[in-house]
Amino acid sequence: MLTRLRIESTVVLMIAAIGVGAWGAGSTAARAQPPEKKQALLAGMWASALLTERFDEIQKLIMPQPGESRWRHIPWQTSLWKARQMAAAEGKPMFIWSGSGGAPCAPT
Amino acid sequence: MLNVLEDEEGKFARASRIYLTGSSGGVTFLTASGKLLGKKFGHGTTGAGITEALKDWSKFPESERMPGAIQVGDRGPIDAKHATVQPPEGCLILKVFGRYLAPDSKNALRTTTLLKDFPGIVNPATRYPGQFEYNSEANPDFMWLTEAEWKSLVPASPRNGDKFPFPAAIFERMCRYHLLPNSMTGRTGDVWGVVGPNATHGVRAREAYLTVEKASATGIHLTLQGFVYLGNVHDADAAPPKSQKEVLSALGYEASLHGRLIYDSAQKVFTHFDMVALGDMYGEAGESTWFYRPGRNPVGFAFELSSGFAPADRLPPRGNMTQSDLDRYIGLPGSK
């Protein structure tokens, strides 16, 4: 049911070019800062630079990948009563996945 | 909420003994009349579990299995105090995905795998193949903006280059409910006051602005830029945490925010609401150190518009909320 991700090598290479530049730029600007602020600044700068140049790719990388978490493609009903009505009308049993956090369609 | 729901749906759930506990839930097979099929499973199930339930189902008489053989009437009055809320009228729904990331060998970013990136979970992940992989996959959530809130994002007289603060109510909610760096590992509630809805000091700093990139008679293109510092300050020289308390005290997330929003002036709706938070997480909040990664590690959150048409797209923020939870979500202290 759960599948391992596959990353297309082309996407990784495109990000790589920007990633190197972003971290390099951050280190120069942060050099004069106190240690904690320097680290935060470094973090902000690499991420900001990456998002400026490759927003679409990063958004796509974070979102579900093809073949990942395939159970989410199931047209789940979220009302047990509605599911009962459908099961009765269609002559089918129910597969119920219940959890306190809204699993499997929400934070697990 | 089924375990406390005082209406016909709650009574049916408890009487039929479906699996009701646990944040990641459990699986039950059931007939429409409430009879259990096969076995119940904590967490997910396998093909064998489904086959067994279907075998049980096939043994039922046709009077139970034929379409329309069982009649299920209306649910009746809903227990409004305990029921899961529906999106308020005019609400804008954003689909949110969070994901652990990692730098790759060329300083770019990649997705993670348990065995490669999380040393603390290698043993349980090896012992129980397939049980934990979803933690390194995209973790879904939903953010709700009331009609008044999303309309507040639309400038009345937009001119190219105009810049204005991202509204505090939306931003504070985003920080305390939807940018939780621990959410991928199943910690759905507060993280013991470090980050989350109850963490009044969990937002160390936040700043974001919307800029009008293009305003015309047909619409407004906005960009969002900003940052958030959540949780505790990172101490790069600290020794690796050895206990849950130490792991918690090390938790934090520092991220940049970028977004692109498009408002259709004719239809008076947002047609695009794409936002990404990307930055470093440190520490790991939870009952164990399974997902602890030494040092600072990239974590991202992506937001996009949801149609809200499918039932699963109308689940409340963090997956489960009553009306009182929603009232708190909308009127979160610190959002002014």
C-alpha cells in the first residue's frame, strides 16, 4: 500500500544548480552576525533563494509524488451514516478506517 | 468524535464496535447493519485482511447483501457539540502538505526515506516493513479562511507595487496549526507547549507581506514573501538529546515563505493560492526519538486551493474539530 518515492533525476539536477548558489550567497551575508542569528539567517537565505528561483519545483517536491500514499485516491466518505446508506443501497460491505486525527485523509 | 457522539451515528459506531482509538487509526470491516467482518486492525491492513473480510461477507444471506435489502434511514438530529464541523459558509479551503526533506549530494533537496534519513527508526522500520513509510511521505492537512479573512487579502484599490502586511489572524493560525514541523510523524495536537495552538510563545518571530505584482480590470496577481521562526532557538553546540524532554527542548522551525495568489475580479474568487514554507527544522517532538535527525534539516509545507467538493476535502483543519475547536481556531489569541 505504501510506496517508496522516485525522484526524476532531471528535477534534482535543476534544483542542484540553484541550491549551490543559494547556500553560497547566504554564507557571505551571515558572516558578521552573532551565531544564533547567523544560523537563522543562513536558513532563511538558502530557502528564500531556492523558492525565488525554483518555486514550482519545490512545491511539487513537497506535494504527493506519483504512486505515493495511494489510499488517498480512494473517494472516502467521512460520514459513517452516509457510508452506511451507500453500502445498503449498493449491497456492499464497508471498509472503515477511523482514527482520532482524521486518518487517512488528514494528519496521521 | 464517534466515541462521544450522542446521536444515531455515534450510537451505531459504538454498538458495532468499530475501531475507535489511536491517532493513526484502525481498520474495521462492517455490514451496513453493523455486523463485523473479518478482523479489526490497528493502523492499516493488508490484502489478506480484506480477503478475509470479503469471505465473511460472502457467507451472509442475500437478504443482507442485496442492494436495498437493508434500509438505513435519516441520521436524525446531529449532536452539534461533539460532531465534526463542516466548513463555514463562504470559507476558503487550502490543502496543505508537509514533508521532511533532505539535502542531496549536490546541495539540492530531495525527499527522504526512513532507512536513509532517520537513524532512530531504522530498527522498527526494518522489523515492520511498510508500517512507517508514510511518515516520510507528504502529510495532508487543511487550512480554513473565513469569508471575511480571504476577502481581507484583496486590496480595495490595487496598484502595481503596493505592499501590505499578511493579515495577522491568518498568519498566526498558519504558524500555530499548519507549520508544525512535527506533524509528519503523527503528533496532531499541541507539542507540549513548544509549537502548536497552545504554545503562546511558540512563534518567536513572523513577518510576511503581500505585494501587488499586477492589477488589471480582470484580476489581481499578488506575491507573498516572509519568514517564520517557531519553537526554540537552535543550539548547534548542544550534545545530541538523550531523552524526550531534551528532544522537545530542542524543537524549532525557521522557514521562508513564498506565495503566488491570483484573484479573479469578475468572479470575485481566488483562482490560485500557492504558498510554500521552506526552512530548517531541528529537534523532534514526540513520544520517542524515532524521528530525531541531528542538526538542522529541511522541512517544507505547500499550500494550494482546494475545491472542497469531495467529502475528504471538507475535513476540518488538523483532521478533526468540534465547533468549540473551530471557534478557538478562528479567534486564536495572538492573532491581532
